[in-house]
Amino acid sequence: MPDLALLGGPRAITEPATDLFRWSDVTPDHEAAVLDVLHRGAMSGTDVTRQFEREYAAWQGQAHAVAFNTGTAAIQVAMWAVGLRAGDEVIAQSITYWASILPALSLGAVPVLVDVDPDTLCIDPGKIEARIGPRTRAIVVTHNMGYPTDMDRVMAIARRHGLAVIEDVSHAHGGLYKGRKLGTIGDVAAFSCMSGKSFPIGEGGILTTDSREIFDRAIAFAHYERYDDTIEEPDLAPYRGLPLGGVKYRMHQMSSALGRVQLRTYDDRVAGIQAAMNEFWDLLEGVPGLRPHRVDPSTGSTMGGWYNPKGLYVAEELGGLSVTRFCQAVRAEGVDCRPGLPYKPLHLHPLLHTADVYGHGKPTRLAFADRDVRERRGDLPVAEEVGNRTYGVPWFRRFDRDVIARYAAAFRKVVANHGALLADDPGNPPGLADWRAEPMV
Ligand SMILES: Cc1ncc(COP(=O)(O)O)c(C=O)c1O
């Protein structure tokens, strides 16, 4: 076994496979679509956006799609559209991008955070019911890093308690749960389409739903200029011409134009990603210390475009080697491998404890609450330590058996030689899984 590159041996990867990681290609079709918008001076209109919405809804298999300028806006509007109002509680997982839940604050609603499952990194359905109270109105689930949430259990809880379910599908466009498209199982779905997502169109967000009522409200909140020709709800009619949310969230048409082009090839691209990522993990099957963050394909579920893929790390199987030191050694082999997750536990951030954003004279999170829902350190143990046992893996956008084998071999090489890394292991920095070293609450 050759020495580790970190300790002076040869690198496993000498030529980075930049082609395999590029996403997405800028084709003449993309250029033509954007230039058409520019030359027509149609950047601020809605003609291309409405076409994109129709096509996205058809692709998603749902009755309605509404485009927004960001995914964050789509989530805020989804929350309002399912009836979340001042003082209502909304449940979400602590490990997710902040936009899955923080828009609730601007509605006067009360975020309540729940632990994640250590294997799926999605909300742990077994932890939801203990946090439901008389004012709970909705649950937001994030299909984290493409992993489909256990929707059967979430929906059973939601129906039992009369709660709305919002699916945050920002990491999982095109993913399946037991054969059903992610985003079609809850009441409404929101997707971020910013650059870097598996469905990137610059900046943008999309809301989809089968509910006419939710669709109407989504238009009314933030698309005032489309009131007349779309809205059927009699309750909304008196407010024609002004946005109920006092916001303007329409999508830039260069983004909508890009979206239309992306849709045409997206399913093929996702198939390529899935083949490549599953090949990578198949090659690491049974390697001590390394577990895939992937769903069993025999269940009919998939990871969509595998946004920002991760591996789960079991230090005990590698003599206690920290994931930080492990990743350092993998990086030295020529693979961009970072320890931890992009998200830290939201429930430990001061914004959800002390910040008085709107001058209510108390923490914004509790401005309209009738109980103190704030979680304390130790309350969500998985969320608080999961960053210490996760690492990034290459996000292959295309299938190439030889290259993928070389990358998998780099991981195997470090595992096979892990004993040589133990002596100088500095351990994980306290900030890897948390906002900072010191206790915050
Ligand atoms: C899970 C999740 N939800 C929501 C968003 C917000 O989307 P946007 O950045 O388009 O506002 C993101 C974006 O990174 C995300 O990762």
C-alpha cells in the first residue's frame, strides 16, 4: 500500500476531473434563450415566466407552479398560503439551510425545531409529536442533501393533528419517495433554483401545489400584477392590485428562460448523476468508517440531483481518527473533501433566542407566542454533533467508470492507512458541528 500523500507519498489523483464536476453546461440553447429576453427588453415581464411555470408544473406532475425571485421567497409565501399566521407554530428540522424556517419570523409565526435522524439527516419523525402544541399549524420538511424525508410517517402525524406540510425540495428536484415525486406529497412544495443547486437558473424559486387555494394565495401575496387574470378566491378579490404581503417577488425572466432550457434535459442529467454517485458508493461498500448518505434504490426512492453529497463517518471503526484529520488526508490525495455539514444547528443560534428584529420588546421568535419554545443545548443531541461525523464527497455530474474508481480508491487508500494518521490527529475543532466553541445558550 503506497504511503499517504499527506505523509509524503504519491497523490492518488493527479489530474482533477473538472469535466465530471461541471454543472451545468452553457449550451447555445441557454445563450439563445437569455439573449431573446434581453433583445426583447422582456427582463421584467411575465410571459416567459408563465411558460416556465406551466412547463415546471407539468414536469412536476402538479396542477400549479408559481415562480419567485428566490427559494426563500417561495418558502415564506408557502407558509402564508397554508395559513400560518402570527403566533402559530411551525415545526422544522434544526439541521437545514436557514431559509427552510426563518421566513416564519417575518409572518409573526413561531419556529419550533426538531432533531434530525442520524442516517438520513432529515427530520426525525419520531421527534415531531412531542413538540406539537395547541397552536402548531404546519411542518416544514427538508429533503436534506437530496435524501427523501420519511413522508409516510410525517404525513400520518400531520393528518392526525390537522397540520399542513410544506416540502422544501431545494436539494432534491426530481427526487422520488417510493416512486412519487418529492414535492407532491405535502400540501405545497418550495424549490430553490439558485446557482449551485442541481436545477440552477441563477437566482430563483418555485412553489408547486395541487391546491387552487394555495396557488391563489401565492399569487396574491407577492404577484400583485397577476391578480386580475388568475385569482378565483372571492376572499382575495377586494385586494386586487396590491400585494397582500407588501412584497414583490417575481422571477427575473432571464432566469425563467434558463429554467425552460434546463427542464428539457434535466431528467437525463439526473440519471447520469444517480448512476455516477451510486457507482462511487458501491465501490466503497463495506469500507470501515465510511457509510453512504444514500437511499436504498429498491424502495423506489431516489436522491434527485444529489445536491452537495455527504458521507457518514464512524470514527470508532478507524481507531477514533477525527473526521477533520481524515479529510485532510483525503484532500492531500487530490480530492476536495471537507469535514462537517454546510449547516449548523439552528436551535443554538442567538437569532432564535435573543434577537428582537422588529422591536417587539422581546425575542422575535416569541413575539406572538403563547409559550417559550426555545430549545436548549442538549435538547437535540443528533443535530448538535452530526457535523463531527459527516464529510463531503465528490459530486459527480456525469458517469465515467474509470475516474470514479480512482476517486473511490483515494478514499480507500486513506482508510487502509489510517493508523499512520492517529499520532498527529488534532481532533475536530469545536466549531465544526456548532456555531462556535463557547456555549451559546
Ligand atoms: C434547503 C434550502 N431551502 C431554501 C433555500 C433558499 O433558497 P434561495 O437561496 O434560492 O433563496 C436553500 C438555498 O440554499 C436551501 O438549501
